Amino acid sequence: MIADPNRAPIGAIIAERAFGPIGRLDLQRYAQASGDSNPLHLDRDFARQAGFRDVIVHGMFGMALLGRLIQDDIGGQELIAFRTTFRKVIEVDQALVCRARLASRVNNTAVLALEMVGPNDVVLIDGSATVEFHVAANP
């Protein structure tokens, strides 16, 4: 689902995308690319000793998926600001849905309310992004 942020009503979901499930190989690749090799994300025994049932997804991996939603699914814009809050642990092998809702718009600048949800629509990450939209000139 992608709606035109220049025409969508305030409160409308302008982008929504499913990701995952995020598996162990994804975590290994992210750890290698990011340099974050915390054993909570890679070593099941370590994660269990820390009180988790299995390894957990890097919070910044989740944030990157929200960033991908903004960049890939909401075209013609420049990212001005991006912030998130990690609400719950993202479990391995979990399917995720990222959403961007139009929170406000002034001229060509919009604030998007962001969320990543897991099963049963439990919010795992929320946040916001401010974007400036490039408006094509009428010929």
C-alpha cells in the first residue's frame, strides 16, 4: 500500500510493507556488515542465559527496515529527520510489518508516524520521520 503523501489525508497509512521472517542467517549478515557481533544476536546459549528463549534481532536492524520503507516505498522525497524508540524485543524468525502514517504536512514537508509490528500487531518499534517531497513542475 502506497498513497501519495501530497494528497493523502492526515492519519492515512501512506506505506506498509512486510519483512521477514528475520532468520539467523540474516542476523549473521547484519552483524558482519554492521560490526555488531553481540552474542545476544548470534549465540542461542548466550541469549538463553540472558533470559531470552533464543537469539534476538538487532534493534538497529529493525530501525534499518523502517528506513528502507521510507527510502524505497515513499518515493520523491528527502529524509530530514528520523528517530525511533525500541518498545519490545524483536524475536528471531518473526514476520514483521512496517507502516508509515501521515502525521502532518506543511507545504512540501511531512511528518510520518512510523511503527514496526510483530504478531498480533504488537508494536516493536515506533518513531517518526520528517521528509521533504519533491514536487514535479506542471508542464
